[in-house]
Amino acid sequence: MNVLVTGGAGLIGTHLCEKLLDEGHRVFCVDNFSSGQKANIVVLSNNSQFTLIEHDICIPLTVDEKIDQIYNLASPASPLDFTTLSLEILHANSLGLENMLNLAKEHSARIVHASTSEVYGDPLEHPQKETYFGNVNSYGPRSCYDESKRYGEALIYSYRKRYTLDTGIVRIFNTYGPYMRPDDGRVISTFVVQALKGDDLTVMGTGDQTRSFCFVSDMVSGLQSMMESTEEGPINLGNPDEYAIVDFAEKVIAFTGTESKINYIPLTKDDPEKRRPDISLAKEKLGFNPQVALKEGISKTVDYFKGII
């Protein structure tokens, strides 16, 4: 098939493009490199089935060849981006998404959109089910991402109902692995890079806040299962294994053998206290079941960062 992946040079997008190529598909990678990395797709560019389209999805896109499937992953998503690329995030998840929905309509393609666990905000329900409406601050430092993703889900709902468009929504929880940006401000990349450099690990607040980390290969499998299904979602995708941030920092220190210490810094505004997906629906509808344990995933991630820093 001909598959278009927006945000194809990002963490998840790069792994997805690799997997699709391995399966024999023709892949069109769309990225404007606002947060994706050209270095991620250098090897892919040698494959004749791979086409890079350097393009901002906020501008309508024309593709002459028939597109069968669209994965919409294009949006800056790291905490640092919320400050430096706030308008770009808002536009990507509104104007950009609508352009991709129109492209899907033009090609009669199924489109799977990457929403996020951030639609739950700082959740009052734990773990988070798809039926939970969230606890989101619409006016704050994270609102550009949280609210644009919530708007995106509403936009997809309306397109699906008006145009009978074949759509799917997944809510992605914290994902990690090779091809992460070392400076993207996420917990795993920050801790691993700090440990490898021998710097202290910066833990926000008390470190009691929790996250659930999903290795990128598991996330890609979930995305593909969603694409091959007829489900509309939203469906949570993530690993329900939950860790306190301070405990995770200690694991990174032990794993890398560094002499780094933990340095506590003030917690940022609206940072969620807890984050853990209920993946019952994904298990039932998609057969989704994460396979990569944290120890294995961290090992692969550390090896990757050793090669680039």
C-alpha cells in the first residue's frame, strides 16, 4: 500500500516508517523538521520505496499518487516545545489536522490520528479510561498542546459524521526509545543524557508524581493494529506499568553506573501528578499488549544515546 506518515522524522514516526518499509509498503514521510530530526531518516532515504516530503501540514498538501492510509503524528510534543512552539502546536493540531482530513477524504484513505494522554490533563481518575473527560487547564503553559489535541478529536468526530470518513483516534501515553531528541525535555531523554554526561539528574517537585513508559516498538504495533481495524476510538495506547519519577531516576543512575546524584527543582505549572493508561479497550479491540519491559527498553535507549552524545 501507499502510506503517508506525517511527523515521520520524529520518534514514533521514524520507527513507524521503518516498520512499514520492512513490510513492503511505499512510504511518504511528511515533516517540516520543527521537532523531527533529519538524521533519523538518513538510512531510510536510501530505500527506493521511501519518499520524503518536506512540508508543513498547516499548508494544504497535494499528493499525485493514490494514498491508502494516513498516520497523522505531526505535532511538537515535548514540554520544552510548549513554550517555544506553542503557536505551531496549536496550528498543527487544528489547521494541519484539517488539511490531513481533507487529504484522507480526497483519497478515500483511512486516517489514524495521534491524540494524547494530555487530554486527561492532571487527572482526578486513576488509571485513566477513555470515558474520563479530563481535568484540563485551558489557560496555561500546557494548554497549547492539551486543548489543541482535544479540539482535534472534536474535529475528527465532525468530519467522520459529515463525510463518513474512515477515521481512528489513539491517545498516546509517554513513549520512549531510540531516535528521541536528546534535548527535548522529556523525562527519559533528560535523565539518560544527564547520567551519561555525569551530571546530576533533575527531578521536579518531590518526585512522587508518576508516569507510565511505553517503548516505541510497542507503540508502533498499537498504531498499526488501530489502522488495520475498523475502530474509531478514542483508544488509549501505552504501557500501564507505573513508576514514581524519583524511582525511575534511581533506576537510570543504577543502570548507567554513573555517580550522578538527584537534584530536586521546582515543579512546573499544571504538570500531571499521575499518569497511567487503562488499556482494557486496546486489549479487547486491538489485541494490544506491550511486550518490552522497562529494563530492556532503557538498555536500548541508553545504547542509542551513547552513540550520539
